[in-house]
Amino acid sequence: MKKHSKRFFSLKEKIEQQKDYLPAEAIKMVKEVASAKFDETVELSIRLGIDPKRSDQVVRGTVVLPHGTGKKVRILAFAKGAKAKEAQEAGADWVGEQEYIDKVKEGWNEFDVVVATPDMMGAIGKTLGRILGPRMPNPKAGTLSMNIGDLIKEIKAGKVQYKADKYGIINMPIGKVSFGEEKLYENMAVVVDAILKAKPASAKGQYFKSVYLSPTMGPSIKVNSNSLYLMTESKA
């Protein structure tokens, strides 16, 4: 079991444990309890009222954060010919074919996202399926497309993937502590809107069961679940 420091508990005392904060209040509190020496990521955690074991209640997708994540994303692109040139011009950090398949197979792992064109999947799947795991290019994850240039530009601009885990929980970044409160709020609103639109038709009852915001090294702040619907209304 992870043990927290005295610093962590002193920061936690600033949070009213019995209070469900409104999103704007929670964002402000996250910035107050972030005290690490680096620019911490603001993490959003939402437990959904779904049954993840049911195939018709899988919640996953991609969303472009209007202000990005604040993190430089290193992209490896598998493409050839004109599409390789397109990937390079769009800003991919590494572009290639067999040479990068061999490099990844040998243990190279300095990339964050892997994208590819469909015609490369035969070669990638045979060799790198188990190695890449969830990073394997996938159309549902927004990492597999013939329009690889647009795909790369979107990822560089702040496109992120969300997916409910086996407990029905989605964890994802909405920016950095250094972001202004308004930017964090707008990023969070876009994420909430996307997850709400992805609600399975078969999911019954309360959809947003519990919601928390937290900085990388700090305590979490509970957000009022019902207030998330107001975020999507204000965004509309």
C-alpha cells in the first residue's frame, strides 16, 4: 500500500472532505494543492454507471483538447511512399517502415504514440502486436488512417484517447497546473461532453457516478457529479 508524505497530508487538509466541489472550484483547488517542483498534470477521473463486461457498454473514443495537454507528444509513424512524406511534413518525430519495426522489436521505446496507415498493419501486427499492446494503431483510438497527416496534426494539437477500464473508470489528463483556470475548465468541458455523447444506449441509471480532479503529486478533489451536465450545457 502506498504511503503518503507529510506534505501530502498537509495539502489534503486544505480540501473540505465532505464537500462536492463545482468544476471551477475544483480546478482552483487543484492549483492550490499542487506543490511539486515540476509542472504537474491535472488528472480527471470519472467512474461511469456502466457494466464494462458488456460489449454494448464499452465507452471509448478520442477528443481534441482546445488548449492541448501541455505535454510534447512524440509520435512514431509507420507509413511508406507519399504517405511517409505526408507524415514527416505533419510533424511526426519518426517515420519509417521495416527499420522502425526492427528497432521497436529490439526494445526501443522512446515514443508516446504510434500511428500508421492501414497498408502497414500487416507488417506491424505480425511483429509488434504484443510489444505495442494498447499503443497498437487502431481506428477507434484515432491512430490508424490513410489521412495520416491530419491525424498527426490533431494529436500534436491535443488529441487524446479515453477509455473506461474494467471498473468503468476513465482517467485522463486535461492539462497542466500552469494552465489558467479558464483553459483547464474549457478542456474539462470538452472531455465531459465527449464522454456524455459516448453514453451507451443500454446504460441505465446515473451515468456520472463519481468524479475527481487531482494534480500528479497531490490529493484528489471530489467534483459534484450533477454539475458535469451543466458544463456541457454552457459549452453548447
